[in-house]
Amino acid sequence: MEYNYNVWIISGEASGDMYGARLVREMKSSAAAEGKTIRISGMGGPEMQKTDMEIHVDSTELGVVGFVEIFKHIFTFLGIFFGLVRRAVKERPDAVVLIDYPGFNLRFAQVMHWFKIPVIWYVTPQVWAWGKHRIPLLAKYCSKMMVIFPFETETYSHTRLGQHTIFTGHPLVDIINEQRDPDNVRDPDTFLLLPGSRSHEIELLLGSMLDTVCVLHQKHPNLRFVLPAPRERIYNKVEKMISDYRARHPELPDIQLKLGNTRWWQQHAGTGLAASGTVTVECAISGLPLVVCYRLNKLTFMMARMLVKLFRGYFTMTNIIANKAVYEEFLQWQVCPEILVPALEKILPGGERREEVIQDIENVKSMLCCGSANASANAAKVCMDFISARQAANR
């Protein structure tokens, strides 16, 4: 079948899969409104698969963080990479839309540039945080950059990328508002545990989170602990880890393990402890006070300290947006009950930082909401306009 538009989308992580699914639907809707056909294919996870997009590679378990972790899976990534390159060169799509996933996608953008296949980057790499030297590469490889944080257009405005960079809004604002349950009342005694969506994150963080739960329970026996897992494989992993931990530590209180429905719990819980990542932005939009923690493989952390300079002095996106410590954040050896419990007590109902944090996350929400309405439709329009203009120029 001949299609009017042929687009590839490449996503490798859970958040990108979520944004990609909405982008696919909006692009299909846009093409249908024009009375034209569109084929969308590429790499994505379960959310993108629900759109009937043609999946060349399932990315469900490809989200890894860190130099060492990536090296462990290097041959898997190389096989996927070159398989996609061969297919793209053969099919020559009108454009390849890359969503986040910079380690993989920056190299893919380079190869697409070599073969003169245009690249649009959506949810652009955070080079302002970890690699300003790569901005010239993005300018060289990308025809368009669609950013989701308001400060990013200013960051790129003084570079060659400035004229190609468009703020389309953060898709999470629409996603969370659409899923908001007006009957869902926040419970001050419900405590949410969010140890991450990747297996290796959970392996590094969950044990320390459970240590923290034990101490919190002793000091605040009224707290009820809930851990929502994003998918069945993570649910099973967490269930086993909690069971093994309880065998060694019978004092561990009951933890309600839930499959899915994470955003409902973000809107219901009173306080939370979360791994750093997109979830901190979700919680800010939902109004949930958090303490944030993260832990990397020791070798990865040592390399990161040499190569990465924290943008605005923070690693948590909510804090970067606000340019202040909205959520207290702790890294590596700091992820322990002795440090986490006092920080959490400050933001529990009645805690000394509680009201300040609630006001700060309202401010972050306001920053994100400004210009973020219909973010996915905005991004789809940028893509479709670019492809249409390029096709017209080539006639």
C-alpha cells in the first residue's frame, strides 16, 4: 500500500513510550483530517503498541541508565541499532522522530544524517545538564527540536539550534489532568513508595527504601505504605524482593503492592519517597510532597562525577525547573534511613517543610502548565508541517 506519509518514531524508555503513543494518535488524526494516509513504525513499548503502530523493536526492557549498565547490554543494543539502520535506509521514511533516549538516539541521528534522512527530536537530550559540547552535533543532525520545558528554548537560543527549537509543552500536564479523579481525596496517612520503573534502579534502591520504611513505621505507626508497580514484570520482581527482605526483617510493616494505577496513588497519597526521574514531575503536577533519591553503580557514579556537571546544581527535574530544592534529593551513600527519615518527617503532614513544599510544587505546576495545553497535538503539528513542507519542496 502506498502512503502519503511514512514516519518512524524511536523511543527506548517508559516515559518516551507514553509520549510517543500520544504523538502517534495525534499524527494519525492530523493525517486523517487531511484525507491522507500515514504509516508510523519504529521502536516503542506497550503504550505505542496499543496505537497499532508497526513495531520493529519492542523497547519495554531497554531503559537502562549508566555506563556500566549499558556496557552489560552492548551487544543487544548494537544488534537493535544496526537492524534499525538497515531498515531505515531501505525504507527511507519522510522523517525519523526520536524521543529522549540520548545514548542510543544521538548515534542514530548521526547515521540518519549521513543517509540524508531528516531527524526531528522530541523530548530533547538534556545536553544543557551533561554535555553542552554536544549542542553543535544536535544542530548538525536535527532538522527540528521539540522541547518540553520552558527554559530549554532560552538555553538553545544563543546556539545554532535556536531557530530550529520549538517549545511544544509538556505532555504530562494533559496526561495527568485527563486521568485526575475528582472523587480521589488525598489521605495524609498513605505513604507512597516509587523505586523506579527499571529493574536495575529497583535493585539498587528498594532495599534502602524498605530500611527507611521500617524506621518510619516505628516512629509513625499510623502510616500506610503503598508501592504501585508499572508493569507485571516489575510487580513480580518487587514482590519477591519484599518477601526476601521480610524473611530477614520480620518487623517490616505491611506494604500494599499494586499493579498500575500509579497516578491515582500520586493524587491520593499524603507523602512519598521516589527515585529520581519523570515520576518527580508527575508528582509535582499531582501535588504530592516527596523526598527524592537515586543510586548508581559505583563505577558509573565515579565516571559521572568526572563527566557531568549538574545543571542549576540539582539532579531532580522538579528542582531544575524551579531552580531551587523543592524536593530534597539524596544520592549514593546518602540513601539510608539515617538521612531519609529526618527529611521525610519534615514533609509529613504537620512537618516543618510541608507547606513550603506544597507551595513550591504548585509553582512548578504553574510553570509547566503555561503553554503545555494540547502538548501532543502541538508536537504532531510540528512534525506534520515539517514533512509536508519537505515533500512540497521536493516535488
